[in-house]
Amino acid sequence: MTENTLRQPVEIQFKTELDALLGHDVALKLPKPDNWMLSPQAVVLYLMGGKTHDGTLISAKYIGQRRLIETAVATLATDRALLLLGVPGTAKSWVSEHIAAAVSGNSQQLIQCTSGIDENQIRYGWNYALLLAKGPSREALVATPLMRAMQSGTIVRFEELTRMGSDIQDTLITVLSEKVLPIPELNDAVHATQGFNLIATANDRDKGVNELSAALKRRFNVVVLPLPESPEQEIAIVKQRVADIGVGLRLPEIAPADKEIARLVTMFRELRNGETEDGRHKVKSPSSTLSAADAISVTVGAWSEAAYFGDGSIDAEKLANNIVGAVLKDPVQDRIALEEYLENVIKPRKDWRDLYAAVRESL
Ligand SMILES: Nc1ncnc2c1ncn2[C@@H]1O[C@H](COP(=O)(O)OP(=O)(O)OP(=O)(O)O)[C@@H](O)[C@H]1O
Ligand SMILES: [Mg+2]
């Protein structure tokens, strides 16, 4: 990986913070589970942000309830695996990546679950040239991220666990309950090293997902990541992530867009909650989630437009196209919902006239 890599793994991006936390653990003599890079307290400090013993500033990765992150981290020190559940865009993948980086120093042991995945991609595969030449042997075995994590005592991540078939999901039962991965072909097995655990993510909104079997569910501790509670919290998330992403993409600098971000977040919250923030008007909700993640994408899109095709500041016009794209997932129903919202809520707001006109024009 070079400095031109589009997105570095978080353990590289945040190496300075992770190093400072290593020092913090030593100075405070905090105990850590076998094979963990940091203590559970330091992992939570890394996620929630704060200061180390010597005053080094740690940025907040997750903005929300500390208790949720504490439960998630504590779970990984037990014999149960962690399942992060929530609607799309609630930072499940983001939290999973950061926790893996802080616990194991490696967030890259990852299996993306799909409906087409088979057992060989989860347990182990074979190098067929070697298999034919020498027959089954350890040498001919191709390890998966799961097997490597078991051998090295680290965290493996499963993205979108419920997208793979239930029969394939159940492959994990023995691994999670007995911490062993049998290799019947060799009459052998891989026994997990201390420190091994699994973080899975799943969203409860998508169609076509495969429910977890009761047997597998029992092996997970479920932590539900909620949508941000307050508008202030959501605005803070969007501002911080937009700034990070824009800098990562090396977008030309533009004027601060705080006012536009606040309006955008208000709009998305009202549409998603089905009522205006003052509770006075009911609003039809569109089919899209319109989470903080959607507001982040819209703002980054508007930033790029403003920087390359505008006067260097995000205005209603730059936001409008991106807003329409985010809201209209169903071209008929969502259009009706957005039009009603525009006419009944946005139009009467005097200082939102520019946004009304721009969105109207983009529709
Ligand atoms: N509470 C939050 N704190 C910090 N960042 C957040 C929060 N909520 C959302 N985000 C940001 O939203 C973006 C999307 O998050 P992520 O991709 O992890 O969502 P997800 O829950 O995995 O969604 P999906 O179900 O679509 O995979 C990330 O940039 C993340 O930083
Ligand atoms: Mg995700």
C-alpha cells in the first residue's frame, strides 16, 4: 500500500492513536485478555474518543452511546461472538472495522457474505494442483480469513451475515461453540488460539435475507446500533465524517457547509420519522432509510460539485440533485412522499425557499 491507496485500513490511518493507547495501557497497567493488542478500556477509548494518560487526543470514531460500545467490546472477551444489528447506515461496518483494528491490530480479516458464498470460502479451500499431485495434506489447504483468525488468535469479520444461506451460516456453529474447525479430509482440526473471536454485521431492513437459526443466534451477543437520537448528534456525525472523507478523497477545500448540513439532516430526520421536528405536521416516509450515512453521501457529492463546478461553497442547488437521488429509491411512491413534504413543510419555511426551489427543479 502506498500513500496513493484510496483507502488505507484503519489500523494504518490511526496508527498514531493506537500507539498512544498502547502506551496508555502500559502506564496504567490495564489488564488485557490474551492476545489482545489493547485493553478493553483502551479499545473503548479508541472508539469513543477522549484523552490518554499523557493527554494525547483520541478522535471519536463512533458518536453515540458509550454503553453499546462497552457491551460490544466486553462480549469479545467472552466465548460469545458479537453481532452488530441495525438499519442500513448505522455504522455497523465502521464500528466492526475499528474494533477489530484496536483488538487485533488487523481489521482486514473479512468475509463478505453473499447468497452465492459456499462453505469453502468460509472454512478452507484446496490448492487443486497440489491436491492432485500429493493428495490431501495441510500444504494443499488454502486458509480462509476465518481459519487464519483462529490460528493467530485474532478477530475475523463477517459482513452482512444474513445474506448467506442458512445452511452455510450453520457452518459457524461448531467454530463458535467448540472453537474448533474440523478438517475431516485430513482427520485433523484447527483449534482456535486465545484471542480469536468473530464480529458479524447484519441489517434488519433488507429483503431476501436469511434469518439466523436459533442455534446460531444463541452463540452471538446482539448489539443493536440505533439511528442517532438527537439532531445535534446526527449533525456532528455528518460534519465529522464528511470532513474525513473529503480530505481522504483529496477534494479541493471549500467554504464550511454547517448551515446546509443542518438543513439536510433536519430534512432527512423529518422524512424518516414521519413528522416534523416540532411534531406539528405528519409527513409521509419514503422507502429509503435516510440515515446519517445517506446525509454523508449527499454532502460529499455536493462538496465535489461545489469544488469542481461551483463557486467553492455548498448551496441548495448543489444539494438538490443529490437529495433527490438519495430519497427516490422507489420512483413512484417516494416521489409522492417527497413532493408532499416539499409543498407542506419546506415551502412555508421562509429561510428554506432556495432549497424548495432547487429540489423542485431537480424532481
Ligand atoms: N453513530 C455514528 N458515529 C459515527 N459514524 C457514523 C455513525 N452513524 C453512521 N456513521 C457513518 O456512516 C457511514 C456508514 O456506516 P456503515 O457503512 O458502517 O453503515 P452500516 O451500518 O454498515 O450500513 P449497511 O447496513 O448499509 O452496511 C460511515 O461513514 C460511518 O462513519
Ligand atoms: Mg455495512
